[in-house]
Amino acid sequence: MGSALWRDLPLAADAVSANRDVRALIIAAKGPHFSVGLDLKEFGGGFAAGSSSSSKAASSAQSYKAVRAMQASVTSIADLAVPVIAAIHGYCIGGGVDLVSACDVRLCASDAKFSVRETKVAIVADLGSLQRLPKIINAGHLAELAYTGKDIDAQRALAIGLVGEVFKDSDAVLAGARALALEIAQNSPLAVQGTKAVLAANDGRSVDEGLEFVARWNTMYLQSNDLREAMMAFMEKRPAVFQGD
């Protein structure tokens, strides 16, 4: 995960957002691993160059700006209106965990290994794992992973709720992700995206505040052509075909 990824990930997210035909997104990887994390050679070289040619204050400001840009890159995936599915195989380390924690659903192959690795390289995880994982796994499991930097296998990831299902291999997990994406895509895009927005809006709100939010949401969007199509399909005993309007 080097500068090209941090630059291009928000551009890809923007392209997804601009395409009304996209109803779900799968993030997967080619090669033997999902991600072995931050490109430490690139990161270390940039850090060394900055520290030798700039004052400490200027170097710190530059580092802060770079971290915030990388954070924004991962957040561009979390902020997508459509559901995002991570299909993980092989190693998913450090920044890889930051990225999959920004996804809505995580599936993995049986060879997957996960690690919140940053303490092993003397840094604090700063791209979202420590902020997003508490909503995915419990505090004790997260503390164990983050303090030790240890690797866990697919079965442990399943047991603690980090992933929803384990598949035989990389081909099988991608096929499973595609099947799930297609299942989501058959539903009303307005309803699916509204559900994601309401789930996100629950953060920091009481139950009653969340109910108020969803009431206002449905007041705005309930009278859709998709709802009309759902009612007609029910009465005509046929599958609904939703257009997202």
C-alpha cells in the first residue's frame, strides 16, 4: 500500500459514486495476498528525507498531512453510499485491516491471516482500525490484536466476528462475494442505500434519535417508484425489478 494506492482509492470511490448502475462494490486482490500493509520502504524513505532536510516542526506538519490524506483515502470507501464487501485471501496486515474495517461485510478464504501489525513496527495504527474495529469486534479481542500485533487465522477471525464467512480458497471467496453482491443488487437501491445511511446514523445517537432519523428518511424517500414496483410485483406474484428511483 504505497502512494499510488492512497492517491487512486478516492478516485475509484468517486467513480463508483458517480455510476448509478453500481449497487454493491467488492474489494478483492490479485496475487497471493490481499495486502501486506503499508509500503514501509516508501514510507521509511520519505520519513528519512523529510527529517534530514526540514526542521522538526516542518517535518511533523508534513507527516501529519500525509497521515490525514491516507486516512481520507480509507474513509472514501467507508463513505460510499453502496454496500462494500471485502473478499480477503492470504495476508491482510496493517493497512489491509484498516481498509477492510471500512467495508460493510468481510468474507475470507481459509488461508487468510489478519494482523493489526503496527505495534510490531513501533507505530500506533492510525488509518482507522482502532476507530472502526470496536464496532465490529469486542473491545477485548481488539485490545489483544492491537497490543500484540499477532497474526490470527481465518477461523479465529470468524470466531471473533471480524469476518462473516470463511471459504475454501481465493476463487471461492470471490465467488461468494459476487453472490452476496448480486443478492444485494436485486433489492431496491434506494432502500439498501437508505438502510446503510440509517445504520451509520445510529453512531452517537440514542435509540429515539435513531428512530427520528429513520422516520425523516422514509418521509423523504418512501414514495418511490421502487416501492410502487414492489407492491405491483407482490400483487402480480412476480419478482420485482427495481430501477433505483
